[in-house]
Amino acid sequence: MPLDPVETLGRLVEIPSVNPMGGTVSGPEFGEARLTDHLQSLCQDSGFRCWRQHVHPQRDNLIARLDGQIDPRKGGKLILFGVHQDTVPVGGMTIEPWNPAVRGGRLYGRGACDVKGGMAAMIAAIARLADERPNGMPTIVLACTVNEEYGFSGASALRRLLDGQEAGIIPRKPDAAVVAEPTDLDVVVAHKGVVRWRCHARGRAGHSALPEQGDNAIYKMARALRVLEGYQREGVATLGSHPLCGPATMSVGTIRGGISVNTIPAQCTIEIDRRLPPGEEPGQAYRHLVDHLERKGG
């Protein structure tokens, strides 16, 4: 039975699926479990076969399949539709995050753009194929993954299915894949990779009244940060640029240290996001940064 993509999207937005972003927060808005249950029911009602791939506690990839005219193992085509279930948090939003509202031809709510809109469009399209069964229809696999916004573990688990490392509902690697990230409908055929590092500076705790008796880890990290800022401007810029993806980039995204204002911090931690143009390897990027830090004394 055909599905209305706008109605489908509204229901998806109503079901919170906020990524905890690596934290220990809990509550009904966090995690993808409720959305996964809804997607499974929706897909099964539309005639798809469904399979759940466990990734984390209460966080499963949902794999749905609509068989085509010819089995992919016997020469038929196989198309993968990829979409993630989670959204970023709702802090700073000026509208009700889970109350979908249509204004000016657009639907507003958390995840409407990234990426439940694409999810609704894909499900509606596959449901139409299930209803019409056009001649030569390929087999369609819809992969709804978890934890895309932080850590990519859902996509990594999906890769194990595609590589045949886990048995599942995907009979072989697809002939083509469509990923429902928002791109203003421009077809994106290349993308940067990413590697992330967590770096620690260690000192010695003490009382703020006697700072000379401690060793301030935040001050240590501050020296490294000055070197990293220069590396971001000057070192990464020397690594060239890809014609479709642009240059390599780097950013320090988080910093954490100390336990109280009157305690000399014994540890400080930063997280670095490094984007890799096609052709650059993670190990190569790591070595380039370490060499720079060693030269500059960070």
C-alpha cells in the first residue's frame, strides 16, 4: 500500500531518537530503540522482510529487504538504501523538537532534514515498488543504522554484513548504494574520511592555595593547543586538496579537565577531528601530526 511521505515523516519526527553522543545520559528521548520498533512495523506492513543487527544495548540496525525480479545471487541487481536513525541533541532549538509542523511547504522538527526526511522518502519509494512490482525491479535493501552522529558503530556493523563477516539478510555486496544525507539534491559521489584522536595531558593534583605543589595538566595541554592551532593553519594546509572534496582539515572539538576550581587539575583531555581527502590514509595523517608536534615541541 502506498505511503504518504509527509505523514510518514511526521510520525518519524514524533519519535525521539537522540544520540547520547558518547555520554551516560538516559531518558525517553535518547537512543533509537523506539524508532527501530516503529520502522520494523512500518516496513513489515509494507511487505519488506526485516532483520535486526545488534550494535549496542537497546540500539539495533534495522535491515529491510524487498526482493526483486531476479535473485541477486543469480544475476539480479541489488541496490542499498542507507539511512541513519539517530539525531543530534535538541539543545538550543527554538521550536518543539518532536511536534512536526508544516509551514511554507516544509516540515519542521528534530531530524526532519538530517535525516528522517530521506528515510521517509526511501520507505515511501520502496513501498510503492512493493505495490507496483515494475518489470526488472532490482532487490532493494534498506539499512537503517544507529549511532551515525557519534562513532559510526552502526555503519561499521553494516560493513561487516556487506563483507560477509556476519550472516544476515543481505545476500551479497550491492551494485550501488544511495545514502540519504541532506545535499540539496546534489548527487555527492566523493566524501572525506574522518579519524578522531583523544589526547591526554597528565599532571599532579594539589590545592589551589599551593599551586607550586601540583602540576597543572591544563597548562600543559594549553601549550600543546597552541602548537595544534598553528598546525591547523599551516601544517594541514600543506597536504593538498581533492578536486571534489577540498582540503584536509583539522579541529579540536572538546576539552575537559579538572574536578573543581580549587584543585590543581591532574588531567586534561582534548578530542581532535581530522578529515581525510580521498587517498589519504589515517596512519599517514597521524604520523604527520606527531612529526609536527615533535618539531614544534608540543
